[in-house]
Amino acid sequence: MTEIRPEPEAGDDDFVPSRTLVAEIAEAIDEEDGARLHALLDPLHGADIADLIEQLTPQRRQGLVRLYSGEFDAEIISEIDESIREEVIEQLPAEVVADAVREMDSDDVVDLVEDMEAPERETILSALDESDRAAVEQSLNWPEYSAGRLMQSELVAAPEHWTVGEAIDYLRAEEWLPDQFYHVILVDPRRHPVGYVTLGRLLSSQRMIHLRDIAEDSFRTISARQDEGDVAYAFNKYHLISAPVVDDDDRLVGVITIDDAMTVLDEEHEEDMLRLSGVNTDSRVSDSALATARQRLPWLVANLFTASLSAMVIAQFERTIATLVVLAALMPIVASTGGIAGTQSLAVAVRALATRDLNRSTAPRVIRRELIAGVLNGLGLALILGLVGMLVFGDPRLGAVLAMAMIVNQIVAALGGVLVPLTLERFGLDPALASGTFVTTLTDVMGFMAFLGFATWLLI
Amino acid sequence: MTEIRPEPEAGDDDFVPSRTLVAEIAEAIDEEDGARLHALLDPLHGADIADLIEQLTPQRRQGLVRLYSGEFDAEIISEIDESIREEVIEQLPAEVVADAVREMDSDDVVDLVEDMEAPERETILSALDESDRAAVEQSLNWPEYSAGRLMQSELVAAPEHWTVGEAIDYLRAEEWLPDQFYHVILVDPRRHPVGYVTLGRLLSSQRMIHLRDIAEDSFRTISARQDEGDVAYAFNKYHLISAPVVDDDDRLVGVITIDDAMTVLDEEHEEDMLRLSGVNTDSRVSDSALATARQRLPWLVANLFTASLSAMVIAQFERTIATLVVLAALMPIVASTGGIAGTQSLAVAVRALATRDLNRSTAPRVIRRELIAGVLNGLGLALILGLVGMLVFGDPRLGAVLAMAMIVNQIVAALGGVLVPLTLERFGLDPALASGTFVTTLTDVMGFMAFLGFATWLLI
């Protein structure tokens, strides 16, 4: 029903340090062999070193940090997962951290310090010179998860009346430029962004041409207050590479680049997927078993209570079951098929909310479609189950009970799967949050109630 | 248990055509008012026009295409979802399509034609001049979902011995350059890529400097055979903006840019989420109710059979249930809490496989962690449920049965959630595919079996 795509021969472990390398590094750490550790780690990208650090046991991690501390630069530190970054930083010499922080773009410093306590944050920020520090603090004044937190203050802007030649001369003379930049942002005298020029355009144009004449057609600024998820959506939809960020007076305050937007997109997906399944979004593969258990327990306990609802429904029909015990065996079929249908409808709805395909204009049509699809699949499943019920148990009434309950529960599932996330969204909540538990509770309760209800009516 | 993030005031419908606009456009179409339709659509980005086209009913969609056909350019056509793109193209005048195709980068042409039948493909390709057509056909020779399909042939390469001045003069003189490019790829005389220079670096360097002296430290080529999912992973991990693609002889054949990688990342996430929930990954919010029902039915039917396994298990214990009917009411609690735990463990594992945090080096540790977490949560839930069972039903033995079954099923759930996707992955299958059904069948069957088994042993 879905195509199966074979993995390439190299396997999924491409772009991941090999098992052999991990083993060699562990050995070098255990033997306190700093020279060998350097030889192994030096050729790696910062992101791979960060991966390795995350994969090591806490003891070996400390060993690695101790033996390799001199090489920790902005890149490695930025790439280490938040869950262990503070621990690593505490162990590094203050000098190394200060050097790394000075190397970082302002968005990486913000990412580093935003969840720190005041004293730790102060230690980091004191490494910066005054203007860099001001940029970071300005960023921290914007709400969490906003464009203002995501942007970097390092950018290249030019007056709109400049020529290509003036811009190039400026870039050649300017000592300090961002590590990576893809556009020159054109600003008016009050620093309102009015357009941008790609570097490719700048490079391929004659020196006397005005920047405003080679600006891109499509230009979009992002408010510093915009939610970071919306920013990622806009980058993906409009194929933006970088976008200027403006404050409440529409003045240029920073720039967001697509690699940061891609990271946000990735995190938002992770949140959707984990929340749908009732998992705390802070959980990491590197967490301890105790932390894992603690993160998951709340939903499990919540489920104990919602499952008790099903138990209470069933308890109402104890006399029916005592009379016809085969009902106890058959009742999970209706409930579980409803659960699957609800989960399907829910996954599609949560995904469509994320891609904005499900929005206020399309909602009525999507709800109608789910309803009809629920009826159709209810009928299809009812036919199969009704026939099987009749053939296996030789009782057409039992077949009819199964069929009727299945139709009711498929409709409930289809509607619940789309209405639950839409309702959460309307109330400003994350549509993925708790939706799964809601919907399966609904389909369980309705499944048992419909099946045992019809059975009591028709069979007893 | 997870933080709730309030949406910004503007709501989630930012970057989506407003309901008013959609209504006005529908009205303009219904009134065949081409002038008004142009006035409404002309200011929009191609991606928004594509969104609108997807949201309209099929009749209105045809009306829009008829009234607006002259304006369909490369951007709009590339942005329309595959599910309706061919239908739109068939309706457009051949001339309009040919112009749009000539405007496209080779990767967009590949995306357009790769799923077409031979005659339709030929019509499109015949619009291209010989070299563009050769580039598209070369791309189509690489496997589906490979880097070779994702790359564009439009790129800027320069001999490594050139100076900045030579490169700039070349760019100024060259009439034909890609719409968007961010690097100059350095090649040796046999066209092997040996490094790259960012345009920012090029612009800010003196004319006499050699390109090889300002090349980036970290340089990575991508094999045209690489799976597109791995490419997206590499872009996200290493913060790449563009990367050269090489053939089997390591010769430069194209370039992949981050916006394409971001699209792939987004699609891979969609696949993971939908597959985990048993939904066909081709499904779209714009699908008809009948198509929706048909896409979902296979998993529902599959679930009928797996649910029958549970029914058969329960049927073995009919005598036990007849003796103590309260067991029928209580048995779903153990099964459903197991289902939640299995889903949690599964979502974390599938996500970790996608981020490569779960790989061959970390698998043993992750499995051990899941096992311990399962035991811990089993004990915790057993304690609650055992106490409740005892207090509500006044029977310590019933509490003990609930508690024991819960512990067993939590362990099964935790292990199943990680072992099922790992096993699928090991056999080269998509770890998300069917995992959900597998794991919940496992927890249902084990839940009923353990609960009724212990009950028969201790209570009857």
C-alpha cells in the first residue's frame, strides 16, 4: 500500500561516525592517549565531534573533554545537544569557552545562553565585547521561539542608492563580515529594509549599475515577533535563503538564514511526531533509563484513567457478556479498528495543519471528506466483519451487531481524528498535544459502547 | 508534561491566502471576471497561487486555469502539488507550458516529468534546447530518490588556479548564469571538484588572490547515487547551503541547493509520521473522500486480522471470563496502556533512526535503556493499578493479577517499540512502515494473554 524504498548499500550510517571510529576513540580515552585522540578527532567536522560526545558514556565524555579541551571551538560547542552542553561547558577551561563564544554569530550565543541561569549566562556574555553583547541581549528581549531569538545580528546592509561598484568596494574594505552571507540587504536612510540583492547578481553586474535595479522581485521581511515555526514554514514555502528581520518599527535588526530555519523545521516535526505519540519532546536517545521512564510515565498514568472509562462502559454490560461470553472476545476488534482509523485521520490532520493545507478555508471541506471516508470505510469493514461473523459463528444477528458497531465507530474515528486537533488549534494549543490519547479513548469507549449496546439490543 | 506554546495573535494562517481572498477569487472565477482575477492573483507569490489552485474545487480550478493561463510560469507550475499538476498542465496551452519549462532549472524539469508517461514526457522535453534536454535526461538516468534526481545541472564552476579577478570578470561576461547560486565550485582539469569559494568571500577578496587560497575549509561532495534522505540529513547536520554532486568517476555533474534539501527533509518527516499511523504517504488534504477511504482501507483490513489474534487469545479464556465477568471490563486497561507505551517507545526509536542518534553503535545501549525504562514504568503502573484493583474490588489477588500483567506488558511494549523498527531497518525496509500495527498487535495480544492467564492461574 506504500512503496518500499530500499536503502542504499552504504546503509543508514552514512554521515555518522563509524562503529570502528567510536571504538577507537573510546580506547584512546580509556588509555588517556591525547595524541591519538587528536589524530582521530582533528579531521572530523564539528558536528561529528558533537555527535561522538553525545554518544559516549558520561565518564568517557569527561575524559574526551579533558584530553581535547584545547580544540573546543564555536562550531563544536554550538553543535552539542542542549541536554549535555552545559555539563561540557562547565568542564572546559573558561578561556576556551570565552574564545569560542567570541567566534560565534549572535544567534549561536543566544541559543547557548537562553536557557542558562543568570550567573552562568553572565559568565558567557562577559566574554563578548560591548556591541556583540548588546546584540545578544537585544535578541534575548524577544519572546522565546520567536524570529528575534533565531536571527543573527551579523548581516550586510547597504543604502539602496549605492552602485554595484560601491558595494563591492565596501565589501573589500570592510574587515568584519559575517562568515556566511548570501544577500546584501538594501535599506532606506531610516534603516527600513526595502529589498535585497543576491551576491550572484552583484557579482555578475557591471560596477555602475544601481543596487535597486538588480534587487530581487520577491522580497519579504519577517517580524521579530513571528513564531519560529511560521518562519520555518515561510522559508520552506517561498524557498528563501535568508530573510531580514524587523522590529516593531519595521527597522532592520537581524537576518535569519535557511540553515537555522531548517533546524527549526526539523524540531517542529520532531515535536509533532513525539507529541502525537505522547512523548515529552525534550526526550533524547542519550537520556538515562530513569529519565526516560519519568518522561513517559505521565501519559501512561493518564491512559490508566482514560482506559478506566472503557472499563466502566464494559462493566455496564456485564450481564450481557455473562450471557454471551463470545462478545468479550469480539469486542476489541471494533474498538481497535476504530483506534487505527482515528490515528490515520489524526496523523493526516496534524500534518495538514503543519503544512497549512488544513486551514480555515479548507476545514469544512476536510471535515466533510473525513466524514464520507469514515462512512465508506465503515461500510466496507462492516461487510467483511459481518460476513465473517455470520460464517464463523453462524449467527446473522451477531454479524449485524459487529457491522453496525463498526460503522458507528469508523465515523466517530474519522471525525474525532480531524475535530480534536482542529479544536486544540482553535484554542491556541498544539494540535498534536494529547490528541492521540483523546482520539483513542474516544474510539475505545464508542467501540465498546456501540458493540455491547447493539448486542444487548439484538442478541439478548 | 510538555510546554504549551501559545500561537501568535495572527494565528496559524500567516503565509496562507486569507479566507476573504479565497472567497473573492472564487467569485471572480464564477463570474468569469478575468480582469479581477488578474488583479487578485498578480501580486501573489507563485507558491501562494499554487496553494490557491490546490484549494479550489475541480470546477473552479479549471476556471482559474482558463482565465489565468497566460500567467502560468515556471514558478507556479513547479509549486503545484504533483497530485493535480498533470491535470493543470493538460489544460494549459502548449505554448505556455513550453515557455515555463524553458525557464525552469533542470531539477524542476526532472521533478515535473519523472512520473509522466513517455508521450507526455516527450512533449515537455521537446520544448528544451539540446543541452538542457541532455542535462534532464542525464538526471533521469540516476535512480529515483537519489541525489542525481535532486540536483540541478545549472552551476558555476571555475578552474582552481583562477584568481578572484578572473572569476569576477568571467561572471560579469557570462550571459547565462543560474538564477540562484551561492558558491563557485573549484574544479581540476578533469572536472573533479576540489573545493568551493563562497560568493561572500569572493566579493570581499582582492582581485589578485587565488581562488584556492580562499576556499572553504570544510568541503563535501555528494555522490549522485546517494539517497535523497541522506542528502537532506547531511545538509541539516553540516549546515550546507549547496553541495556539488559527482558521478561514479568523481566528476562534477550538478549541484544541490539547501531549499531542495529542505523540501526532502519535510517530505521524509511526512512519510515517517504518516507511515507510523498507517496512512499512505501519497495522501493529500485535497484528495476526494473516495480516494481517502481507499487509501486507508488496506491498513484497516489488516487490522481486522491482527485484532482477530487478540480475539482468539481472549476466546481461549472464555471459561475464565464466564466465571468472573469483571475481567472482561478490566482487560482493556492492561492492553491499552501497553499500546501507549509501545507507541511512545516506537516514536522515539523511529525519530532517532531518522536523526541517526540510533545507529549501530548506540543500539545496544538504547535497547537496554528501553528495557529498564519499561521495567520501571511497569512497576510504577503496577503499583497504582494493583492498589486501585485491591481498593475498588477488595480483592488483593485481583490487584496482583493486574499488576503482574501490567509489568509484563510494559516490558513487551518498551522492547517491541525499539526492536520492531530496528529489525525493519536491518532488513532494508522503512522502519516506520507498519511498525505501529505490529507493536500494538503485540501489546494487545500480550496484554490480554498475560492478564487473563494470570487471572486463570490466581483467581479461578
